[in-house]
Amino acid sequence: MAMSLSADDEDYDSDSTEQQRPPNRPKPKMATPASASLSTPGSTGVKLPSNRSASGARRRRTRCRKCEACVRTECGECHFCKDMKKFGGPGRMKQSCIMRQCIAPVLPHTAVCVVCGEAGKEDTLDEEEEKFNAMLMECSICNEIVHPNCLKVKDVAGVVNDELPNCWECPKCNYAGKTGKQKRGPGFKYASNLPGSLLREQRLGREARDDGDQTPSASSTGGGVGVALGATGLSPAGALGGASCTATISSSSSSSLSLKRKSEREDAPRPRTDESSGPHTGRLPPLLTPSGLPRPRPEIPAFLRKKRKLFEDDDEEEQQEDANARRKKKTWRDDPLIPRLSQVKKEDEEDEDEEEEEEEHSEREQEDEEDDDKLTVKRLSRTDEGRRNRLKEEEDEGEEEDEEQDEEEERSSRRSERSPGPLRATPASLESDQSLGSSPRAGPSSEGGGSGDGGPERTPPTRTSRVSAHPHPHPHSQPQAQAQPHPGQPQSRRRRRLPNRELSSELSKELNLEIQRTEDTLANENRQPLRGDPGDGPDNEDEASENEEPKRPYRNGTGGNLLGGLRDGRAGDLDRVGGGGGGERPHLRAREMNGTPWELRHFYGPPQITPLGFNRSSPAVRPPPPRSPPKCVQMERHVIRPPPISPPPERLPLADGHSHVAQREAWLAIFSHMTHQDLCVCMRVCKTWNRWCCDKRLWTRIDLNRCKSITPLMLSGIVRRQPATLDLSWTNISKKQLSWLINRLPGLRVLLLSGCSWVAVSALCTSSCPLLRTLDVQWVEGLKDAQMRDLLSPPTDNRPGQMDTRSKLRNIVDLRLAGLDITDSSLRLIIKNMPLLSRLDLSYCNHINDQSINLLTAAGTTTRDSLTEVNLSVCNRVTDQSLTYFKRCGSICRIDLRFCKQVTRQACERFIAEMSVSVPFGLREDKLLQKLS
DNA sequence: CCAAACGTGTGG
DNA sequence: CCACACGTTTGG
């Protein structure tokens, strides 16, 4: 408000000289960038005024010093750390370490009430409501800082913004119908500058986080859980929402709530534009999958496109945010994934642009919410501090080892084991989650993936040009699972995976944890064999699970949630994600063995970054006022904050105050037998289960194959779960999304991106994923030699001195390039940069010829000895000559030459005869050579 | 007084 | 649109 200015000034005055204009920008004059240039104060000053004038200047916030992020030490690897003089940088940027972005920036001690001129007095009171009225609250719209008690207008309630401590939309603004959207909530920084910033996602995430914290405190627990359960069986969303809401919302809040929602709704309503246009840009997926399977998802494209858009638009974001806010529901219940499912379905129906998509999501959510209105979920804001602290230490230790070593093995095993069905998570599973969330949409979604959903996907992708409809030979079985087709029957294989949409919020949390772990792990690099199989040692993995920070209950839990029933997932997720790594990095660095430093850095860095707002927890004391939706938050630039880490409880807290006898590990053993869908249902039961079910051991593999739209919630959910294997094949994931994701999945071992666009895949060029062992970029449209070069080139963001000249993909063991128009040029790069390459899929690569094989098996190459499986099926330029080259390979076990017109059976038999001297080979199928035994 | 770092404007 | 750079603010 107008007042604000004056008010602000006053505040400031106290401390700083008044002159100080509005704190932040106010002083633009000088401050203006390069102030130097503008020596004249006036000039600079001029600009500022305009903006600020609108609302009062915002008071700068300062770090809370308590949250995980604040407690951490600088990573020394992020851009900002590198800039610091202490790390040898020039010190020009003057920014906080990415890992140390405060999760809950507070008002400076010097802040005072505009009305009475006094500081916050909440400490002197015990009752929550009283505290709230005595604490300083900064309006995200007008920036005024006041004591709610000092406001004369008490008829109208303010809307508390859970995302940031002491932040609300004051009654005046609220009453005036102002919206803070355009403004940014205080405390939000330049997220956009950060590598991993995801605007939208962040938003989502925030909401997501709301969920309850720890135990369901009063309202949440009792009601929540019960409700949840019921919900699971029935309609979770409604139940949950209702329960939580009631609990939390205080009388006053109610009014505010209403207000909020209104606004939200307004936003929500937007018409969706349908993109309907088709699928991707036109690329058609090959009919057959490399493995011989027909390619799935022909239709996908359209969806995908939409998806991509999500992150991109900011404007939308705002809207979405609103929506999200509205949506907010308790996180634990909602899984980002869930929403997705529903969303997906909708999306399928509706095609929208990115923006639209986002909006859609939000809309969807909104819709859901609306449907459920009641659902308001509480948001739990996190109490960053506690969680963080706890988590960090504990988790760090355990997990480290596992990842790498096990990963592979585990993956495979786990896949089958754990989530056999789940991964694919049929829509149903997802739905379950969704339902929880709210969602009506739940449905299905899926896009297709999996199950057949429908429509679009089903049609086999056809990548026309390249692929001829050959039967596919089935490439080597790829470890990873799903994505790849099995040999043998090409056609049959097409399985469709169902996307796991369940991931959502919870995922995010876990992801965070995981990230940390991974980081640690990396650092350690030990590869101890961890096998984190579910059954095995929960310990390690547990850690991961722990990460999530369930707790943030507070107030949010109470009322705030209303907003939206967002899918908490995101928020939480995001935060978490970011969080993990921070503190430990240092160690990591040192250790990182595989990864060069830079790699590590990336890991850490990205992970750290989380979407801003979510994490913020308001001060413990949250008042009754309703929490406003995050709208204000202008997510666009959120600071990405590290996710808090808090170990999940070891035992299930019971209503009577005691704990259930069974320990978490016991529960996990049970959960390990459940499908992802079921896990999603379990997550709705209570906060504790919610966290436990996000244990990364239960989600080693997340399959979103052909999931039409990848939503922010989904992303956060993925991050929370920190999968070792992620299948994003044939999705419309955008570059921004993928980049964000990769940066937060430091432990990712298997990444399947077949059928995605090069634009999206190019995210790998700037992100680092040191531990990546398997990369599937089959049928990626636009991926040719030039792009391959970019993919394999060393990172570019390293600083001098730290530069790592090694390829970002140097640890790739399994590379799937089926259907790409690559030539020997790419092979040379591969040979040079992938010393560990063992399995190479070049099926359907029409430019591959005998010379290519000659290169791969030439003396002096690492591939000569490292290659164990090579798929050249449907490579029409490969002739019998290639077999003679393969004789040079010391470790070759499988050579797939099926459907290679120029390869004769005689040559194969000759090869077998000659090799039999040292290594017995046999013909598995026509032209499919495989080592016996 | 100083290190840290917030929030913004802008050049590329 | 992002990365950078900077004046100013903050806490100690």
C-alpha cells in the first residue's frame, strides 16, 4: 500500500539511517549495478523509484542461521563459492553459497512495526494466537511490516504465507483485493540465476511440502491419519483435505482462506488452450524399439511438448502458483505423481502449451481442489532447522556406499523385486496417489504409457525414415529394464510402462535425502557393496528415506494448508532436493573418485538448489491466520534452497503417545513387497508412513516412460525418491525440466531418454551426472554427430584450474544409440570418452558400417577390451567384415547382427568356429552371436 | 569496522 | 533471459 513506503522507511530508520531508502533497492542510485557507471546518483535513483513506488520497499531479509542451509558450510564448488575470495575467486558476485541459501529468511532484527515502531514480541507470549498477533508480519504485497495487533482493521484477516517466516498478505491488501503475485515474496531471490531453478516446480514443491510434519500433530495425525486411511480406501483427497483443514484452520483463518481461494480460483479458471497439435514436433518414434520392440508411444509427442512447456513460462507459473496454492494439500498425501496421473489424463485430452500445461496442472489441481475444496490441506511448513540438523548427520553416513556399486545390481534386482509392477505404475497406482492428492483427475493418466492407456501412445511410434519396419532384433537385453525391449520378439515386447506418478511430493523429499547421500557416497566413493535392497540393509537406504523431512508440521499443518491442497510433493521435494548435499560436499569432493571435481560440484550444486519457497517454514509460531497461498511468491525467481533433511522416525508414533513396536525397517521390509501404487496409498496413511514409503530403496527405479506430461510435482516427487534408474523415455520432458532433475539426482545410474527431443536431452550437456552408467538416447530426434559431440564434451562451466577435461559421460557403461544418425565421428568420441563402455546399442543406425566396427575394435582403444555387448541389428551397412573385427575384442560376449542384410549366417558360423578356440560362442538366433556359458 | 550476502539492474 | 556485478545492508 501506499502507506507501505512510509512505513517501511520508518522501519528502516530505526537502524539504518533513514536515508537509506528503502532497503533493498531503494538506493538504487548507488546500488545500481555498476553503480560506477552511474556516478550520478540521480540517474540511478530515478529508475528505482518507479518500481518500488508501487509498493513500499521491501525490507531485506537475512538468513535465519538455524536452518540446515544456514548451518552448512560453503560447498566451495558452486558458482558463488567459486566467486568468493576465500575460494580464490574475485569476490564480485557476493552471493551466498547455493547450498547455503537460507530456507527461511527472517526479517532483520532491526525490523520494527510500522505502526508502533517496536520489534516482534512473540517471544513474550505463549499462546500461538497471541504470538502471532505480537510478531512482526511483513506483507508480501505492500511490504509493510506490522504487528497484527497493531492493525486497526481486524475485520479482515490477513493471509499468512507459510513459505516465508513472518510473511503474509496483510488485511489491508487482502481486503483491497490486491494480489501479490506480481511482487515477489520477500526472501525470494534470484532463483532464476541458479542452475537448477525451476520456477514452476518450485511453486509446486512448496505447496507440497506443506504436508504434515512429523507426526501428525494433533490435527494432522489423528485426523489426518485416520482420514488418510479412509481416504486410501475411499477418496483420500477429500478426506484428507477435510481433516486437515478443519484442524488447522482457525476461525480467523477461515475468512482469510476464503479470500485466498477466491483469488486462486480466479486464476485457475483459465481456459486451457489445447495444443492438440500433435505430438512432438513431428518426430515419429520408430516403430520398433531398438530392441526390436516396436516403439511405443507414437503419440507421445504431443503430450511431451506440452510438458516441456511447463517450466518455461513464468507467467503461467504465477497462475499456477495460485493454483498450486489452492491445491495445496498436505504433502504427504499428495504425491506429485499422483497429480500427474490425473493430470496426464487431462492433458491427454487437452493439449496445451507449456504454460498452459502448467496452468493445467494447476488447474487440474485446482479442479481437484475445488472438487475437494474441503480438501484444503494443511501445509506444513517445515521447520527447517530441526529436521535439517537431524537428518544430515545421520543420513550421511549410511548411504554412501551403496549407490554406485550396488546400483547396477540393485537396480536390476530391485526393479524386478520391488516394484515389479509398480514402476510401471499403472495409472492406477498413480491414481491411487493422485486420488489422495485430490484428484479427480487421477485417473489415469498416464499417458500412456504404460498400460495402455491410451490412445496416443499406443500407436507405435514410427520413426519412419529410419526405421524400417523390421522386426527387431532384440538387442541385448538391457539391464535397465523396462525401456528396452527384449530381444526376441520385437513386437511383443512393447510393454508399456506405466508411469509412476506417485512420486510426487514424497519423491521430492526423498530425493533430497538421497541426494545428500549420493553426494556423500560420491565423496566417499567407496563402493562398498551396499546393496540396498530393500530387504537387505535398510540401513543404508534408510538414510535416504530419512532425508525427507517430514516434519514441518507446524502451523502450517494447521491452517495453512488450506490453500491449495497442493501437491506438496513439490515443495517439499524441491527443498529437500536441494538440501542434501550441502554440508558434506567438501568431503565428497575430495573423495570423488570417479567424478572429477567438477562432477561433484555439479552434483552438489544442483541438488542443493531447490525451489525456493517451499522450504521456508515460518517461525514456529504460526498464527492462526490462514495461510495464503503461495501466490505471492513469485516463483520465477525463487531461491532454490536446499532441502531440509530429517530422518524419518524409527517407529510409528501412536495416538496414545507411544510408538508402535515395529521399527521402520520392519515396515520397510513389508513395503518392499508392495507396488508403487500401493506405496502411494500407504503414503497417505500418515506422515510417518509417508516418509517411510518414500525410502529410496523402494523406488530404485522410476518409470515414466511415455508419460505424456511431466509435471513439476512429478519432478519433485522423483527427486524426493532419488531413483537410481529413471525412465523418461518418450516423454515430453523439457530441457529445463531435465536439467533441473539431473542436477538433483546425483546418484542416478541409469537414465533412459529414448524418444525424447534433442533439445531436452541437451540438458546433459550442461549438467553433470558423474555416476551415470547407462544412458539411453535411442531415437532422440535431432541427435546426430554434432549433438553427440556436445554430449561428450567436457563440462564447460568449470573454472580454470578446476576444469575437468573428461567427458561428463565418461563413466558410461551402457550406451544406447539405436536409431540415431550418427557416424564414425561420434564413435570416435565415444571411444575416446567412454573407457568403461561395455554395452553399445547401435541398432538402426544406418551410418554404421564395417569401418565403424573397425574403429571400435582397433588396437589402442579402450572399447576393444571393454565392449561385451554390441547391438548392430538392422544396421544395413554392416557386413561380414565386421565379424572379423570383433575377433579382436577380448571381452565380447554378444554381438547382435540380426536383420543386417549384409551379414551372412555363414560368416557368423565362421566366427563361432574361429572363436571357439578360446571362447565358445553360439547363435542365439539368426545372426545373434552370444557367448556360451 | 568487516565479512557476508541481499536484491536489483543490465550487458551479453 | 541469464550471468554478472555492485551498492547497500546486516550481524557480529
